[in-house]
Amino acid sequence: MHETATLAAGWIQTGTGIGTDIKALIFDVAIPALCGIFVVVVGWKTKAPGPTIMAVIFAAIVWGLSANMGALKNKTTEDIVQYQSGPNAARTDQ
């Protein structure tokens, strides 16, 4: 029996590594930088404390969610499983 080998294994690994690096760069650098720029621009343009405080709150939410993507990545799957077959699932179809 012939063994099959993926000829592009090196390229696939390189692409995966680049994708991981870009993802880390986006979540660790780009999103926090954009959040900071957003707060500065809103504060500069409005020169009022209310909108600036709201900008800080919104930026903190976005930054916090992006920083916790590792913890949040399986949350949707857990919710679906809980809804479909969990101990507290409502059985309206029976």
C-alpha cells in the first residue's frame, strides 16, 4: 500500500504560523491601540467629559473582550450544548 504525503506540509505550517502571529498582533497590539486612539479622538473632538467617559467605557469593553478571546472561544458551543441537552434544557417538543 502506498503512503500518502502532503507535499505542501511546510507551506501549511508556515501559513499557520503567520496566521497565528498576525492574530496575536491584532489582539495584543492593534485593538488596544485603536481603543486608545478612539478615546483620544472622542475626547479631543467633543471636549466634554460625558462622551469621553462613554468612549473609555466602550473601549474598555472592546479591549477586555479581545483580551479574553481564549476564554470566550468555546462559550457559544457550551451554550448550544446546554440548550440542546443540558440538565436545565426545556423540553417543549415532548
